[in-house]
Amino acid sequence: MANVGLALFLCAQRVKLDSKWAAYLNVLPGSYTTPLFYTEEELQYLKPSPVFEEAILFYRTVARQFIYYLLMIGRNDIYDKASRKEKAGKQPPPLYYSPFTVDNFTFALYRWAVGTVTTRINLIPSEWGKTKDGAMQMVPALIPVLDMANHELVTGSEDIGQAVSYSTEDDCAEVLAIKNVAQGEWVSMYYGRRTAAEHLLHNGFVPIGDNPYDSYKLKITSPNAKCANFMSIFLAGLGHSDKNFKEKQKLFVEMGFSENSNVYMYDIGCGDHPLHPSMEHFARIYVSDKPEAASEPATLGKAVSFLKNRFALLERSYGTIPEGKTLNEKNMERLKKAEVAILKNARIYCEEWEKDLFEVVDNAEN
């Protein structure tokens, strides 16, 4: 909610004619290239990337927040029209002393503020807040000038630390330069270890070049979940229900998944070992005829085949990726190509794994 508070503060400063932050606000973009600002056609262009669903959910969240605060602002008029007797003993509405009215608090304003926060947010120590263990509490903030620096992709394996750190000694924000900067050269900064999807959702662009920290959000539907379409049925793999679902669900919970979840998520990496170590165990449980069969050698082959087929299906779902013409389309083109590369790499990994399993069986039989 701290981010929401910062967005509301931005809205308030924008509508105030005498805001001391006017000079800063006036140089900020009036719109952003994050999916929050996409047209309906551009949102459709995101499919079949997992970012499509994330973008829709985030848009819905922002819309709900706006409606919530708009209704709250509307209570100001009701309070003003109430008689002195009706006001007796009652506190004014929470946003009564704000500069907002139902006319100046628009969705365009609130969306702009949210876009500003998500693309420029930094964390600084609170002057008052402390964590439970007594450490300084970090709060979201905007840092003028520093937030104008563009991103520079770092492809090495060296950990260069946080993108922005705060020196309590010098009372200032610090950015670590990843290379020497010559006079007159653009000053850029590393935004941190983010995936292509995170860059697009939160920063409004997909970096050019291979991102060693990229990953794909794989969603596998619960074997007991009702599937809304053919794609969901195919992804589920076991149909609408599984007679051993309750027993399997217990094993999934032991792995750390919620017992109320109908969707299981894994981040698929882009390196030589793209799968999380626990994925083998998960897939064994998922494809087993009965829970106790999950540890049987034959189940491993079914599990690897299951994962290989999922990756192959998702890879094919992208079809031919059209060349982007607009800035947003070019970002989505890079996103999709990166996702297809991850899925292809994971599929090949499973194919090699499956091949090794067949060789083990052949050697055992011979």
C-alpha cells in the first residue's frame, strides 16, 4: 500500500497549482510504455505471453484502486451537504482535506501516477519507521535527477549489488557505475536482475541483448481444476479430474504450494540447467497413477515426457512472431522471442534428458 500512497501523493501534487514539486513533475513523461498504457489491440498483441494475464490483472487492480478512492472523494460532497447535527461526532472522510474533487481525480491522472511510481520507484530509509528487529524501514520514494538515468544491461555473472543504494552516512542515494564514464557521455545505470517480463511490466521496455537473468513463468493447471478451454485441458494433461488428487495435493503442499491453489508456477531459466531442482519431483507426482508410484523409475520417464510436451506446446503457440513496427510492438517482439528461446532451451533439455533415460534402459536390457 506504500506504493499506492506515493501515487496518491503524486496525484495531489499534480492538481495543486502551487506544488513545490511542479518543476519536477513538469519534466516527467505524460504517458509511459508499460502495458498499463497499452491500447486494447496492443494488449491482444501480447498473447500468448504470460505477461498478457499479468498486464490484465495489474490493470484491473489499478482500476479498482481508482474506483475505491473516487468513491471516497465523492463522500466529501455528502459530508459538506450534511447538517451540523448530522456531522456531530463524525470525522470528515479520509480524503476530505485533500485537493481532490470528483472532477479533477480522473483515471488518466491516477494511471499516470501509478505509471510514474512503477517506472521510477526507489527505496530509501524511513525517518521514523523501524522494522521488528529495530532496523531502518525502507519506504518507496522518487529521487529527481537520479530517476532520469536509462538502463544498461549487464551480462556478466558478477554481482554488482543493488541498482540504487542509500548512504545514511552521507544522506544521499548512490548508484554504482559499471564502467568508466567519459565527459559528455550518457550516464546510465543497472536496474537490477530483472526478467524481460519484469522490465516490460515495470519499466516499459525490453532490453536489447541476451539477458542472463531472464526466465519464463510456467503455469501448470491442477489435475482437479475445471478447464475453460482446449489449451487449459492440454496443459492440465490429466483431464478435468484425478481420483488421486487429494493425495497428490498433500504432496504438493509438502513441496510448499498452497492447498487452495489450482495453478502451480515455476520459473524456467535460460541457462544450461533451466529447471528448478524440485520440478522433477513435482512432475513425478503430477503424472503418477497413484502417489506411491511417484518414486518408481518408470514414472521419471513419464514426468520428463510431460514437461517436454508442455514446453513444445507452449513454444508452438507463439507461431511466427511478426516484426514490430511501433515502439511497443518492438518491445513485445523482443519479449516473445526471448520467451520462445527459453521454451526451446527447456524442451531441448528435456529431450536430452529423455534420451539419456532411454539409453540407461537399453543398457540395462542388454
